[in-house]
Amino acid sequence: MQTGLEDQLGLYQKRIPIFTRSVKGRFRRFKTSVLVLAYAIYFLLPWLPWSRLDAPAQAVLFDLPGRRFLIFGLTVYPQDVIWLALLLFIAAILLFFVTGLVGRAFCGYFCFQTLWTDFFIWIEHKVQGERPARVRLYRQPWDREKVLKVGGTHALWLLASLWTGLTFIFYFAYAPQLLVDFFTGQAAAAAYITVGILTLSTYVAAGLMREQICTYVCPYGRFQSVMYEPETLAVHYDARRGEAAHGRAAARAGQRTLAERHEKGLGDCVDCGLCVQVCPVGIDIRDGLQYKCISCGLCIDACNTIMDSFNFPRGLIRYDSERNLASPTPAAPTLKWKRLKTIGYGVALVLMSTYLVYSVATRGNFDRAVNQIRQPLYVVLSNGDIRNRYQIRITNKASQEQTYVISARGIPAAALDLGNFSEVTIKSGHSALVQASVRLPPVVAAQTQQFELIITPLGKSAEARTENVRFDAPGKRP
Amino acid sequence: MNFNFKHEWIETNIGLMAVLTMLAISVGGLVEIAPLFFIDKTIEKVEGVRPYTPLEQRGRDIYQREGCYLCHSQMIRPFRDEKLRYGHYSLAAESQYDHPFQWGSKRTGPDLARVGGKYSNEWHVQHLVAPRSMVPESVMPNYPWLQSTLLDISDTTNRMKALRKVGVPYSLSQPEYDANVTQFGETVARQLHIPDAQENLVEQANFGNYDGDPSGISEMDALVAYLQVLGTMVDFSKYTDDAFVEFR
Amino acid sequence: MSEQKLQSQTVQTTGHAWDGDLQEYNNPLPVWWVYTFYATVVFALVYWTIYPSWPFGKGWIGGVSNITYVNSEGETRTHSWNTRALLMTDMNQAAVAQKPYFDKVAAMPYEQIAQDPDMSGFIISAGKSLFAENCAACHQAGGQGVIGFFPNLTDDDWLYGGSYEKIHETLLGGRRGYMPAFSEVLNGEQIDQLANYVASLSGIGHDADKATAGDVLFHSETAACFYCHTSDATGRQDMGAPNLTDNIWLWADVPAASTAEGKVAAIRGVISGGLNKGVMPAWSGRLTPEQIKVLTVYVHELGGGQ
């Protein structure tokens, strides 16, 4: 008995192929423009030249061996990881902010899974034709036509996947050189492995799995519900208008005009099914808001086309809020943002973005870290003087060699001993360690709680940075 | 493939089953352990390894009594990190007179196979009495009684006789002594002569004064004497760095 | 019930029954299990061929895999795979990577190493790990030592000299400090006088009369302190006799005593009991000449180098 049930249900549901019908409209145009823009940036950016002194002429280059990330005029070092963290925070908050306002806009228009699936469907459409042709081809036995068309589609998908993978690695080395190296077998093993994995995953995710990624793999689809509010705008079917008293019905003779339909108690939905045919995740939006819906708006476009052809008012399927739809007197859908959550996210976004911009704009040309030697914290010398020692690490983030001068304020000038390096010259992107020691007579030491170490790039006194450091002596407790 | 074999024969005959089980599980030992006794290259041919002197042997007894082996191994493996940290990897030859060996596999503390000569006697004494006064981050217990307890030397000869039974070449008779002279040289052979054991022990302890207290022979004397000889018997400067590669 | 019947018809039993009706099915092993077992057998055969495996006569079968390395004599050798040969290649590789630095260390004079920013960075990192592994047990992680046992390497007072050459000499050959126990030749009063004199040298509270008597004793043939500590008590680095006139204490834990009496008592303890514990092991056999040179510079740069 149990065996029988398992046979029926299977361990997982077999994928029902989805053949989406193409559609025209506002949302389709928006999706297409996002796609073109995103692809243009992703695929062309590695080829943008940018003249540099000490690195290949590539505008965006993640130089892993050199431990630096060259982004146009900006050089980011691993120690600037805070910027990346901030950027990720901003992205997350932006996602929450937008989802609270207009639902899964990211899923529907910007997510790379959506973009690549959209592109792959476009290829499929171009090779195999419109939905009816594709359904026919699917049902047809494996003859010459089917082998050619289906094979051609998959070949194009693989090609697109390969170029996607290749483009990814182009960001990590000088693209023109790497392209040649890659196809002449000269590139690093990591390059081939990365391209292999990305080609395969792109092909599988955008070509074969498609909506199953959103439904089964992506966690965001599952926790979106906690970010929705009654005021959130989402793609909704106006069931009150569509179903009326006696439900939807085809536009047969005698029920073609609104007046005739309203008289019979029929809803405005003519049950053409186009909204289902265009849906990339294969759902019926008329069943209500569901977790599979990625909010791409294609059903809105499809329905509006039909409404126009019948001269019915548009908006049977539209962006609207749950609250507005449920209210006895629905108003025109509006973006309601005056809510604590939205404003909170908005403020956080503005603050974090401002800080990020400020931090990047005012970045120094060098990094410094001063560590007091902790073991021992101080040394008593033979004449009773107290000595503290410090390790100063300077990292030159500028694009050229630089000499740094270290001085002290708050202690007698002679007390600072920089050992063998009174000034230190550091190559671009490198760091150096300077050991400094400070020697004070006991009386002065007892009064000196802390002093300042000043690191000045030679010839650029405006860029000098000051570090407060402690001075420890016996009997002094913090 | 029917030999007319039935589980039932084995499963209903416990004696047969015991014998067959034994046979099955002894294959591993027969293949992996037994040949070591017949293979030429099990023990490296190396100069300098000798049985412990009476004092060192008593120190080793204390090492075992206090359970040092529970946290310290005496087995430097042939890995780069171990070589850099502890020194030359341990040779089988170096523990040939160890009964039982102290190789171990649990390192809560560092490996001690070559601790001999690395630190001074004073360091060992202070460290054993109060480890954290020397190594602040140590988790080793204090062993202050080693310093205050006098070493019981009355059963030294008996202990050596026992070790002689399991193959350590301590000598009892003149021919055995002569054989030791040939193998280890006279100085060492004298230390290995059981009848003189107590005398030798007292002499070494008084001369070495390992615990820094000349008044009596404490357990600390014996243990430090043992620790200071660990891993020092072979002079590796006499061999090329790959001299022992062929022995594996 | 019907399922059970079905199975009993198709699956053999082992053919025997316990307690009258207790039977055992003779189900075949799962296919994946059987093939995994065969795979392990094949794996073992491959493994035997590649690596040392079976004992054979007085030796064993070495396997087809070989390791080639260069030994300390510069000879290239090939040996069947084993961990000791593998260690040789590991050490070879590491030596190749570190060679430029160690070669530079070997070739450069001390002062030049210390002044080269690149080498200085290497000394700080390589020296730190060498020091932690070999020296820190006594001299502590930062080289500050332990009063009463091991000297502080970060101050400017040296028992045996703080120049590069002297530090190098100490590291190579070790040191052995010794001071006789004066309780054997002097009486308690005399020792007390000496202790007060030594205390007076460093400006510690003392009994002036006793100190004066101690001064005389110090320079007399009876105590003969001046033989080692020199007549102005500044010590002799060639024998490790410390300078008694500065503020640095090693053997007598003067800083720990809170009262002047306590400080004098600590000094008295050392004079009376003597010292036979200033042992620094020799490192020449344990560390390579380059490692010792790295440590020399590292210790010198700990702050006290002269």
C-alpha cells in the first residue's frame, strides 16, 4: 500500500515543461531594457580600457595575486573589506526596502536567474518558434527537425553559458590576454575549473531547471512573505471584478460586452488563459498571491492586451495592495510608503550609502597600525629609565612609491628611537614594519599616559596621520 | 559455485567459529606486524643508542608513574612542521631499549622525544614544580613533590633485572659485561652492570646534581636526568640527512 | 500478510530453523554494496602496485612510485615512496623558497641585515617563530626573562655582552654562570655587610655603617668579590659577572621586595647561597648557522642590542 503511494507521488514531482508565450507591453519592455543594460555591463565591462601605470589597462580588474581590486580610478585592498561588508548590507537593506514597497521586484526584473532564464527562453523562441510551435515540437517524435531545433537550442545555450563563465574570469586578469591563453591552453587551472563550473551551472540553472531554482533552491522566495505588508504593491488578480457573482466565462456571443456580462453576473475575465501561458513559473495568478510568483508583471501585460481588444478597462491583473483589494471601496492603486518599516529602511539606506561614499571619497593613501609591544609592556633600563616599544606597520595604498617619516608629539624629541629606520620607503601596495622605542626618565614616564605618533608621507604633510599610543611604566595602572 | 557449503556448519559449531574468527582477524597482524621481526631494515643501524643508566631508568619509571605519557608523546613524525619544531624524526633504533615504548599519539603538551639538552636543568626543575612560572599559558599540573620526595633506590637492581628479562642488555655476569664493553664501550658498560647499579645511580646523581639541591637524591634528580638524555644518544651530525630514508 | 507470503515464495531461506519455526532469509546483498566491495578490492590492488606493500624476503616490495630528492651532500637520489623520502622533498622545497633569504642572511653583515627593510621584516617574522620555539621557554615570549632564573633580553644590561658578536657567541656555545656560596667562607655578619654595600651601589635603602664595612670586605682578599665583579663593581662580561651598580636585577629578586630590608635580604640570599644555575644551552647542534644568525639579529633588535 505504501509502495503504491510512493510510486504515485514519486520522491519529487517531475517537472512539467513550461512553454511561455511571448507578450508585448510595459513590463515586457522594462524587463527587456533591464536585461540589455545588465548584459551590456556584465559582458562589456571587462573590455573597457583604463590606462594604468602598474597594472594592465583594464577598467575593472580584480587582481587576486596582487591582493588588490582595481575599479576604475579606485584601488581597493583587502583591508578595505569593510566597504564590501557595507555594500552587502546596503544591498540587503535595499532588498528589504523594495520588497516592502513593491514586492519581489528583484526577483521579477533584476535577479540573474530571471535575466538568464529570460535570455534562454528568447533563444528557444527564436529557434523553435512561438508557444504552439514549441508544444508541437515537444510532442513530436525525435525526427530530423526536432533533433536539429532542440539540439541547436541547447548548443546556443551552452555557448551563452560558456561566454558567461568566460566573462566572469575576465574580471580577474587582463581580458584580451586571458582569452587567448584560455583557448591556447595556457591559462591557470583555476580558470578552466571556474569556467567549467559556471558554464555548467548557467546551462543547468537557466536552461534546464529555470523556475525550479526559484521554487526549490532559492531561499529568498520562501522568506519573502515576512517582508510583505498589507500595503505592499504586488501583482494581483482583481478577483471581485474578474469573477463577479457567477465566475469567469469565455466571451461567447451574448456575453461579449461589459454590459451583457454584468447583466448575467459574469466577471470581466474572459478566461482566455493568456496570463497562464506567459507566466515563466507556470502558475495561474488568478489563484491569488502565491510563493512561486516572481512578480515579473508579464501576466499584467498579457491581460491588458486582451482587455484592450475587448475594449474592457485595463487592470484586471495589476499592481495593487492586499488592503486596497479587500477594501469595500477600492481606490486607484498607489505607492504607500509612509510606514515605520519603510521609513526605517530608507533612513538606514541613506545613512549607510552616505557613509560608504564618504569613506571611499576620503580614503587615505596609506594605512597604518601601531601596536605597543605587550610582552614586556615596559622595560626598566640600567639607569632607571623606562622604555616602551611599538611596532608600526605602514601600508602604501598609493599608486607610486612613497617615503614616510615618523615623529612623535607629547614626549621629548630625543626619546623616540626609530632604530635603523628614521624614514621608510615603501613600494606601491606593499607594507613595512618599523620598530620604534620610546625611552623616558622615570619622572617623565610617570606623567606620560599617552603620546602621539605622527606618520607623514614625505612632501605631503597634509596627508599626515596621527595615532594615539599608550606609554606604560611600573606602578601605573590603567 | 555450490560447494555444498552451509552457514549452519559454522553457526552451530561455536568451537569452529572461534577458530575461524581468530584466523580471520589475525591476518592483519600476520601481514603487518610479524614481518617486521624478520625484515632487515626495521631498526636503523645507528651508533650511540644505549640502554638507560640506573638513574635515567628510575627517572623513566617516575615519568610513567606520573602519567606524563598521557599528554606528551615521544615520537617525532617525518613531517616538515615536526622537524622544524622538534628536530630530527624519531628512529625505531632510538626506542629499542624502551619497555614499554613512550611513542604515544596524544599531544596535549609538546613532544618530548628530543627535549634532552634543549633546556637547562634549572628550567626543568622550576617547570616541573610550577609550570606556569616558566610558561604562562601552560596547562600542565604542578609536580612539587618530585623535589621533596627522596628517590627510593633500594629496588633499582630488581627493576633492572626485570628489564633484562624482556631483552634490555643489562649485565649480570662477567661475560655479559664483556659483551657490553664490546658493544657500548667501557664507560657505558659499567653503567649497565646490575650489581653496581645503586653505586652508579648515586654517583651520577651526585655528580650531575640535576635538581640543584646537593643534599640528597630526589625523584626530581632522576626525572630530569631522564629528560635530559631524551633524543640525545644519536649524533645526527654524523649522518647525511637522508641516511635513514632507506629504512622505510 | 499477502506481502509476506509473496516474499517467502521468492526469497530463499538459509534452510535451518531455530525454536521450531524461526527461519532466516537468505537475501542477496544490495547491488551497490557488492560493487563497492569489488571496487575496494581493485583499489587495494592498485594501491599495492603504487606504494610499498608486501613483505618480501628480508625487505619488502617498494611499489612503482618513486621520490627523487637532493640530500645534504648535494646528491640526487631516488627512493621508492616513503614518508621519510617525502620529508626530504618537502624540506628541499621549503629550503628553495627560503634560500634567498637565508643566503642573504648568511652573506650580509649584521648591521646591514638590520638596516635592510626587507630583511628586517624577514628577521621579525622568522626570528619570532624561532624565538618562540626555542628561546621563549626560558626567556619568555617577549624576551623579558624571569627574575631569579633567566635574564631579560630587552633591557640594556648584558651578562655576557650585547653586541651582535657576543649574542652570537652565547647562542652558539651556551653559557654557564657560577658564583660560589659565600656562606662557606664568610659569617652572617660579613654577608650582611656585603649585601648592604651592594644595595648602596644601586641607591637602595641600606645601613651606611654596614655598607662601609661591606665596601672594605668587597675589595679584600677574604671575600674577593672584586675578582669577578671588578673593583668598581661594574662586572666582567667575559665571565658573566653582572654589573652591581645598575638598576637591573636578575638573581636577587630586588624589585619584588617592597621594603629596603627585603631588598637587602634578597641580595644576602644570593651572596650566601651562591649561584650554579645560570645555564644557557648551546644551540650550535640544534639550529643551523643561518637560524642562529637570524636569532642573533632578532635578539639584538629586541631592544637591548649594543
